[in-house]
Amino acid sequence: MIISICCSCENESIDTYVATPSPIKIPQLFEKNILAPVIPLDNPQTVEGIALGKKLFFDPILSIDNSQACANCHDPKLAFSDSDRFSNGVDGVFGNRNTMPLFNLAWNFDEKFFWDGNTFSLEHQAFIPVTDDIEMKNTWAEVERRLQQHSEYPKLFKQAFNTSLIDSILITKAIAQFERTLISANSKFDNYLLGNTTLTQEELNGFNVFMDEAKGDCFHCHGSDKNPLWTDNIFHNNGLDENFNDLGLGAVTGDPADNGKFKSPSLRNLEFTGPYMHDGRFATLDDVINHYSEGLKNSSTIDPLMKKVNQGGVGLSDDDKTNLKAFLLSLSDYEFISNIDFILE
Amino acid sequence: MKNFIPIFLICLLVMMSCSKDNDDKVQKTQANITFNFSHNWDGTAVTNTDFNTIKYINANNDQLRIDRLRYLISNITFTTSNNEEFVLSGYNLVDVTNNENLSFTPINLIPTGTYTNVKFTFGFNNEDNSKNYLDLNSTSWFVPKMLGGGYHYMQFDGKFINASEDEQGFNYHAIRAVDNPGVNPTFPQNTFFEVNLGEVTLFNDATFNIEMNIAEWFKNPKKWDLNVLNQMLMPNSDAQIMMFENGQNVFSLKSINQ
């Protein structure tokens, strides 16, 4: 036993380096209303890890021809989304899903990522694009080799993870740490809830349309003043198609009852994240509102929460539509899209 | 010395196992309580594997399917013959859709002995309903302020074959009944309710097996016509009161394991 204690003391003296903790700053409304963010025990937030993740996020070194970084499709000015319906990869080939925006990802409590929830955890999510044939088309062995031979990265990994030996696990851990810092919580509506500002009558009326089960009934899937994420992060068929070209969740679970279901996206920052839906079919917010008002298509898996499907939807009045749009735009967080912590210097 | 160590360990083991036997024989003074929730349709078991397929017929002869079912229970209370109440802390959101929280073990214990009644609340009483619950907010269980705020008691969503022979959605969402939705809503009557399970004598940790007969939501005393009452029922206080009335016969105590 004495020998064992001596050994452990010796180890501690050799290996005392720890990166600088950098806990997530939880916004006031989040702290007041929803559960704590999900931070894996084996990947705590650190100053050095976040900085490394940010550098990797903006570095095209991850792609096979050094042409594409994560930020190419996840533009900070667009709340880390892409203004194109589909994003093209290193060969100019386009994917078949609209790029999802990136914010408040640490509050995705079920940790299912992508439109169809095919990947568990943010760390695993970061694995996918690097080797995807359409996206970065690289191999992890090649990425590891390049970073290992790089003039800066070995030192940065040493600072972040106390090892200069770079591997894919540490790379994705760093990227995930950076992504968890992408917190959007400073919209006009947030400030209204905090008592810092007032809403226009149009915006207030729009919020009522949003919360009214007989009108918008948006709150069942898209949050409320009690859930500042503005999404339930759950998968629904929201009546886009009678027949499905893309099975969504159904292709992941193999359950036909999940066909045509996709994750409810957050309604924060809609002003910057168009086009909309998993396939970017709607160019404008008006198109989206019109869809729910009179464009619903019936199918076997359409969510029962979709109202009056046989009539195409709830049939909002023009005033309701205008007000609803005004409210939705009050969820825009201009500070988020210009935050220098999220932009490559 | 070599022989002494194994003999000593064996003796120690025997002593420890004797001690365990003695512990088991001691009369328990405090019991852990577990509530298990299972579901049936007029006696036929229902699990989430039965969802998403039209396979049930309600009392009004509407053919229907279940797509989503989750409900809240709270305030499990044990009452003694002296009317002393022991309330188990916490609440439980039973999520049949995802097979989650079908078993609930509150953290505090109940003294063993005889109780004249055990009950739980379907939903929240009005006081509890006015509080803020981070976990329930996170799972979109809230009710809009214009409808009185607070939380759902139940979300029961599905589809039925309507009079035009089309599949149509229904949202049987139970909340606190509300009139005059808007800035100053009013409440015609309470629509949470207590489920009384009767007398019990606790002498050990106990598991209460609770059954919900889903068909009862449509049956007794009000026969429910889904062609009339299907969606947008949250602002409909008459519908909420009907849910409250039909809910009285939904739950039953199947058995207690001790």
C-alpha cells in the first residue's frame, strides 16, 4: 500500500497540467426556465480547448483539398447556417439537406443531432462532415497527419488536452467545445422577457397567435416564454409532403411510423437562417407561415398536432400572418451574429 | 500464518452473511414506495408498440389510433386513521410514447403501518401548477399564460376516422379548465383530480401497480364524439370539464407487491 501511495504521488507530480476551466455562461432566461446544459464529463469546457476548437472550425485543413472549413457551410453571420438551399462540398456536389444553424447546442438534451437525429452527441456529430463523401471527403488518418505536422497544432493540443499526440477524438472534442459556446440569448424578445424593452403591438399580437391553440399553436413544438430554446428538439412530420422522397427519422429508426419526420429547428434567428425546412424548400418566412396556414399535406405520419389538415391548415388571417412574422423576427439575436468570439480574427 | 489468513477470511464471510440474515428479519419501519404505470384499452394491454396504427374503437364507435401519450401525476399521499398525511415529494411525467418514467420511486420513505387511503393527483393541484419547473419547461409541457399558465396534465394525441372516412388528428390535452383566454383568464372549476387507491398496510418496500384504461377517457359518464371534439380543446372549458369527469374512472390499482 505504501508503495502504491508513493507511486500515485509521483504520478501527480509528473502530470499536474490542467487546461483552464471555462464553464459555459448560462443566460439568465435559460437558468430560470430550463435544465442545465449537457457537458460531457470527459470533455469539460476549457479556454484552450475552445480556442483550439474555434481554430479548427475555421480551418480548411480538415477537408481533403484544403478548400473547405466547417465555417464554409456554417457562416457566423447567418447564425452558422448557409443561405443556399443545399451546401456544396469539396467537389462542388450538393447535399440534400439544408445546413442547420448552430447555437444553443448544449441544450439539446436528447443529444440527437442532424435533421434526422442520426448522430448522438455533439462530439460524434463533428466526426461526420470530415469523412462525408459530399462534404470534406477526407480521412481521419490524413487529418491527424496534417495537424501533427503543422507548426502550431501540436502545441495547441498540448495546451488543451495535455498531449501533443493528435487524434480524431481530441479534434472533435475541441470542435464540440467551441460549438457549445455558441449561445444565442439576446434577442429583442429575450430582452422583453427580462424587462429591458417593450414589444410593438404587432409583435405582441404575433406572440398571441404563436401561443393560441386555435391559431398558430406553435408552442407545442417550438417553445415559448417558458422554453427559450424555441424548439422541442423532437422529430415531427409537419405536413410538407404526401409522399416522401426523404424518409428523415424513418431512415434512421427503420420504423415506417417515423417516415417524413424531421427535427423541429429553433425559431431563434430565423431572420438569418433561411431558406427553411430540412430541404430548404421555402425561401421566405412568409412561405413558411403560409405552409402552416393553408399548405399542409396529409400523410400517414403527419403529426396530430397539425390542425385542420383536411383544409390545408388553420387558415390564419392576413393580420395574424403579419403579426406572427413580426413576433418571429423579434427572436433575432444581432449580437450573436456579430460576436467577435465566434468570428475568425 | 499461511493457513490462518484463509480461515480468518472464511470466518469473516460467515459472520457477515449471518449479520445480513439478521438484518432481513428486522421489522422495517420505513418503506420505499414505487408506482408502476401500465395501460390498457378495456383490458387489452397497450404499449408504445401499439401506437400509430388504427386499432381501437371508442364508446362512440370512432376508430382511432394513439400517436402520443404522456401525463403527469403528483402528490402521492398516504393517510393514517388519524388523518395524518405523508406526502411523497416529487411528480412524475409518465411518457408512454417513449417508454419513459413508467416507474416512479420518490426519494423519501413512508413509515410502515396501516393507512386508510393512498391517493395521487392527476396533474398538479392549483398551487403546484403555479410553480416553475425547469424539467417540465424543457420538455414543452407548459400551458400558455393566456390559457392560465401552468402545465398540461395530459397530452393524448392520435388520429381517428372521421365522418368523411378520412384520418383526422385529435389532441386530447387535459389542462386546468379556463374561460376568457387572454390577459385575465378565469377558471370555472378545478380539473385536476385525486385518484384514491384505498386502504393499505405497509410492512415492507411496496410497489403499487397502477392501470390506466385509456378507453375510459372517451366513455363514462360522457360519451366522447371525436367528430365534434378533436382539436383545439385547451381553450374549451366544457371539453376540459368532460375530461375531468371521464378521468374519474380511468385509473385503478391493479396490485401491490411487498
